[in-house]
Amino acid sequence: MLAIRSIGIRSTARVVPRLLVARPFTTVKSDATENAEDAILKAQRLNRPTSPHLEIYKFELPMIMSSFHRITGVVLAGTFYGITCTYALSSLLGVADYSAALASTFAALPFVAKLAAKGILAFPFAFHAFNGIRHLIWDAGKELTIKGVYRTGYVVTGLSLVVGAYLTFI
């Protein structure tokens, strides 16, 4: 292989354009050199301190609610998308009465399973809806103090529990 490097030559009158000069080189390493280098790197990695990551943070209400708002949004959107696509595919594949089959399957479940299924959907829905209203209040420039953030957080939590329970048991 050849490596190319450029050389600039100056004269008294003017600068001569750079010339390209070729020189041979090799990049072949022996297996022993590579293994020794890998061993050194592995030993260095073992001595590195680990990042504290989440261990250094105190879990406070705004952080937890922000995380749950994102998680519930993704879960609810994924669930809605999955159910919608399943319903569309069932009609395309010729399952004539998918809605009736779904309703009869749900009706055949034991009471506890029905409550669990409704609760799994009702609580995230209520939380995400009320926390979305909280964000709209913030967008209007209201309740942006530390007290306001915590106050609205407690209100959202309380309303989510009450409305989620209501939706579960109706």
C-alpha cells in the first residue's frame, strides 16, 4: 500500500503548488499484538468507575409524573393502534362479525378478569387525560411555581384514582 502526503515548497518569488509524494507503509498487526491490546483495554474497563445514573437523583413528584405521562401515552397509543389494526385486518380477512366475537369473549370472562382488564385501561387513560389538562394549564402560564406544580400533581393523582376507579367499576 502507498500513503500519500503533501509537501509545500516555498521559493523566494512565489509559493509552488503542493506536490504529492508517495511512500510505502504497512498496517499488519500480529495476533499477539492485538490480543495484548485487547487484554489491556479490558483491564482498563474493569477499573473505570460506573456512572451513578439514576441512583443520584431523588425521585420527586414532577419527575415521576413526567415519566408516567410519557409511558401511559406510549402504552395507550400502542393499544389503540393494535386494536384498530386488528379490527381492520379482521374485516379485510373476512372475519365477518369481529365486534360480536370480541364482545362475547369479554362477556365470557370471569368478573375479576373483566375488572382487571377495565382497570388496566381505565387508570392510565384517566391519568394521561388529567395530566394532559395539567400541561395545558402550564401552557397558559398558570401554576408554574414549585407549589403550583406540586398542587396540580396531587390534584391529577387524586382525580386519576377516583375517575379510574369509577371507570373500572361501571
